[in-house]
Amino acid sequence: MTVTSVAGNTSGSTKITVEPALSSGNSYKYKVAANPTLPNTGQECKSGYTAWNGTADITAAAGQKIVVVEVDLNNRCIGAGITSLTVAE
């Protein structure tokens, strides 16, 4: 997955885009940290992740990175991507 970040619409937010698009029946989760790690395919992604609808801006601090994970109905990783955050001032 390719994850990109641009400044969000409000101070302290980022706008994330993900390619390819979300597969039917799956959902997104994300984790923001200084050095987050990518989960392995099939790994359960419950603890430490936040559900995301794929369009809403995400509140974050500059200098952080984000991992976005596409998960199946059992919260198992289908794909993941990481990028440095660009945050609106």
C-alpha cells in the first residue's frame, strides 16, 4: 500500500490518502508514533490501532509517522503502508 500525507483542514491535522482503494468488506486502522512498525500480513491489528473511515482528517503531531493498515473482518492485516506526517499549523 502507498500512504501519503498532506496538511489537513485544521491546525494539528493531516489528510491521508491510500492506494489502492479499500477492498470490499475490509476497513482501515492506523497508528501514529515516532517510529511505528508495519504489521505482517495476517497479523491481528487490534491493540494500539484506531479505526479510520478512509476520508476524515487525523489529528497528529509534526515529526511523527503513520502506519495505515487494511484489515479484514477479523482485524487481520491485508496490507499496510507507512509515511511521515505533514500536519497543518
